[in-house]
Amino acid sequence: MRHSEFWARMEHHLGASYAASWASQQSIASLGDRTVDEALDAGVPPQQVWRAVHAVLELPASER
């Protein structure tokens, strides 16, 4: 997954303006208690970050 696809999915589920805010504020345990932004900046692959976001948001399996 590319970063552009990751952000498109985030915006689809959270809205364009809220996605960036959520990504910078929400710590996720499975990402080492890092935010989405911190995880991506640390080099965690977007697919792995998306899986963590998917779990936290409790999205349907079809959205994986």
C-alpha cells in the first residue's frame, strides 16, 4: 500500500479534515503507543499502520 492509498482510506472513513487531526493525536498500542503520523515517520509500512487503524476504528473486514 502506498501512502496516498493509506491517506485516501483515512479520509474516506474519517473525513478529509478529521483524518489528519486523528492521525496526529490518537496513540495506538499496536504501533508502540505511537500516533499514525509518528509510526509513518518512523518508517512503519502504511499497510501495517492501516491494519492498526482498521482495528481501532472497528471497521468491517471488507475494508482491510
